Amino acid sequence: MPIPYLRRALTIVISVALLLCGSAAAQAESAAGRTPKPTVVLVHGAFADASGFNDTIALLQAAGFPTIAPANPLRDAAGDAAYISSVLDTITGPVILVGHSYGGIVITNAARGHTNVKALVYLGAFAPDQGESALQLATSVPGSLLGEALITRHYPLPDGTIPPDGSGPADGYIDPAKFQQVFAADLPASQTRLMATTQRPGSVGGLAGPSGAPAWKTIPSWYLIPTQDKVIPPDVQRMMAKRAGSHVREIRSSHVVMMSHPAASAATILAAYAGTR
């Protein structure tokens, strides 16, 4: 087996071992009746769906954490956050709220007013301040390939017409020919071809819409930065993490860090749990 694969395998084994050790301690504490295990709520971003968290969820469930991964509507920041907020309303007990990519904007807004949200976890995600948008942040420094790979499909207005000048509401997709390079360069081409075909579009208006007052100003946060991210430049993520006062870990990964490095993603969530109990 080539050395890089051996190193990656060793890293995964070590991360899983640490996760399970932390889980054993967490289960012992829960059994002692001190605190309930928090529910982990995972919010996906644009061009994807909640299945991208599958491997991370499997590790969390093996560690005894209740998990929910709702479908993010991907229409606009305020409306998407309101929907996730309504999901949080149904949960009793503590919550760790996790976002990937545009899902970071959603959790930043959805957590407001929920005193049971104990931690925010950003996995290659946006952590905007008030007034900032996903597209604005992604293009604020060089390094993102999203703009050049984004294609739009306009959909009808309420009266059934599409403006002839190409204006009006539109969905944004990543060009399938560029999907692997932009979104998931460290996943197999056979997998990314399927992801490109089944991608869920984000509303262009939503991706450009402003965020509200950030919950990270009052809720502690953890941040896993993928250093090979071609959607959100790593320097932008470092800026957002520093501004939010996040606990930061960096890992060599594409944008879909929860898919290519599920053990590191789960370990970051577990670190948030350990840091807030």
C-alpha cells in the first residue's frame, strides 16, 4: 500500500480510537445521570443533501449521540434558518448544531433564541457576520472556483412566465464537468459523477442574500477548515473562525470534509461536546 494511503489509514484509525475513547467517557457520564447526551443536528449546504453526512452520522451514532439531519430548503438564508429553527423547537435537551458550506449561514441564524444550543460546529462552512452573503464571502479573496463553475437555470415567475432578458428567480448548480475539481477533488470520480447528477441547487438569490445577527457572538463554536477547499478559500475560513473565536482544526481536505474525513468531522463535534459540558 502506498505511503500516503498508509498515513491516511493511520490517521483515520487514530481519530476513531480517540472518538470512541471520548464516547466511553461521555457514556459513563450520561449513565451517572449528570447530563443528557446532546442531539447533534447537521445542516447541509447547497449542491448537496443530508446524505453527505452519512459516514459522520454513523460514527456519532456509534458513540451514542442522537442525530438529526434535516433537509435544508436552500431557498434563502432567512427562510432556511426559520425552517431549521422550527426543527430545533421540537428538540428537548441540549443541541450541538453543525453546518457544512452554506449550512453554516443557516445555523448561524437558526441558533438565535435557542438557549439549548450549546455549540456551533462549522465543517468547511460559512460563519458570516450580519449583512454578509455566501457569494460575497466566497469571492472576497482569490482561491474559490465556485463563481466560474456556477451555472443557472431560471424558473417561472408566479404568473408562469420567464423574463426574456434572463432576469428573475434562478437556481444555481455546479457545472457537472467541473464538479469534482470544485467540490470534492479527493473523492473518486465514480462517486462525484453521481453527486453532480443528483445535486440540489441553491437559489441564486439565497446564496447572495444577507445573513442576520450571528449566533456565534453568544454561542461557542468549533471550526474544521479543509485546506484544499475550492469553494470557500481557506483564508476566508480562517478569518471567519478567528472573528468568531472558534476552536480551530485544519485538515488537508476538499470542501466536502465530512465525506472525505468523517472521523475528523465527528471528532470536531465530540470536541464541541467536551468543551461545553
